[in-house]
Amino acid sequence: MSIGTAIALYFLFWWLCLFAVLPFGVRSQLEGGKVERGTEPGAPQKAHIGRKLSINSLVAAVVFAIYWFVTVRLGYSIDSIPSPFPQDR
């Protein structure tokens, strides 16, 4: 796996994990009991975006490490998955 491919895959894993990490620990203004005028009651009180980006980077690194181990060290690839549809070519 080249360095460019590794960076692209890490970015892909990072982006996908971001949508899983973002909702954790969010309390809406309505749940907190203090709704600012002119805002949506479901808007978060505090986003803690820096902490979430750090956690997301760690989660993406773990996912990428697992992917790298399975593909590079164990030698599996997408082609290793058996197809449920027979090919008559």
C-alpha cells in the first residue's frame, strides 16, 4: 500500500467515523433548561468539537490499523471475499 493510498483511506475512515462520534454526549438546549432566544431548542448547549475531533482521530486510527493489518499483514483483499453469484465466464 502506497503512502498516498494510506492517507486517502485514513481520511475516508476519519470522515465516516466522524458521523458516528458527533452525536455522543450532546445535550440540547431544551434538555439543559436554557434555550437562547432565536435558536432552535434542539441545538446543542456546548459542542465540544475539539474533543470530538480528537476522539474521532483516535477511532479512525484504530479502524485504519485494523484494516492495514488485515490487508497488508494477513493478505486479505476485497477479491478474497467469495461472491454469492457464480460467474459463468
